[in-house]
Amino acid sequence: MKVLLNLSLICSIFLCSSTSKLPKDLQQCSQTDIACLKSAIQDALPKLKDGIPDLGVPPLDPLRISKMTIGSGKIVQLVQNYENVDITGLSEATVNDLSFDLDKGKLVMSLSAPLIVVKGVYTVKGKILVLDVYGTGDCSIKLHKLTGTFSMDLETYSKNNEMHIKGTNAKFVFDTEHGEYNFENLFDGNKQLGDNINAVLNDNWREIFLELREGYGAVVAEATANLSNKLFESTSIQNMFN
């Protein structure tokens, strides 16, 4: 769900050359050398597992999300609140395609990952299918063979007599070949009822995933744009590329 969030942040790092220098083992590219940018991002993934504190880049694996809320749907008729979410598997992702064109105002990146695991603390109350559900506790969501595409419009603006980039209208569309759900402490710890709900979730994982992915994608897109804009704001276009 949040796979593209930090990967787009990485993309922004390679598009930017701020007052802070990139670590020497990370390749830097020109604005028009898309092949170089794609290769540099791919090479950086395992190197960025622990983040880059000097550039304000958080650890890539696991990636922490403090809070997120997913709205209700037709099948999952409940609001999902998550806290202290950790996402693992991002450092093993593959960048399949990258497009950056400032003149046309567009950034697009697609990727795939063999396994993404999302763990956190959930709170829910409502219905799944026709079943009443409530609970608070630890949860785990596994997404096997995930693919996703992040896109963002690019605008330019003047700041201190220099031109900068701003990302807007961010979108994230993703899919997975298989999903697994496990929510602990449902029904205040009633194991039998909790096991039944987890079985329903996994028996109907595809339908549930398709209903929820738009909400997850919107959260990812907004967070990705915010992180990217922090980096874009730190340097002018004139100093952005080598």
C-alpha cells in the first residue's frame, strides 16, 4: 500500500541536488538521462534500507507510518484506523519504468516487489459482508507480487528569484497477485469469532482488496507528494541537476 511512498521519495532525491550532498555511493544524474535515473534509483534501494539522516530520508525497510485511516465501502462497511504501521520489503523492489519530463509537467514511476508486509495496530467497528466486526490490536497484511504505478503533475514556481518544482494531483494505482490478512484480538480477544472473521477475510481477499485499494492508494499518493515536495522545495531548478 505504501510501497511507492518512499520509492518516490528516492526518485525525488535523485532528481534533486540540494545544499546537502548526496552520499558518494549514490549515483547522481542529469534531468534528461532517464536511463541513468532509473538505474541510480534501483542501485540505491538496498543502500537506503537504513535511510539517510543528513538528507532527512527515513529508513526504507521498515518504513514507518504513524497514522492512517481508510474509509468504509460496500463490502467492508467500517472505518479502519491504523497506528504505528511498519512496511517491510521495499528494499527488494524493482523499478520497472521511470518517466520524468519537467517541460510536460509529469513524473511517472512503476515498480514491483515480491512481498510487502504491513504490520501495525488497528481499530475497527462495523461490518464485513454481513458480519458485525469490532476490535483493537495488532494486524498483519501480506501482499505477494505487488505492482504499482505512481504519477504526479509537476508545476514550477518562483521562490527568492529562483524557480522550484511542486508536485500536485498525485495518484497511486497498484495490484497484487495474492493478499493475506490477520487481525488479532477481534471481539475483545474471542479467538473463535476472530478466527472466523480472519477466515472470511482470506477467503474473500480479492474482493476486499479491490474495494479498499483506492483508499489505500489515495493515502499513499498524498503522503508521497508531501515528501517529494519537501525535497523539491529545498533546491532550485537551476541547482537540481548535474
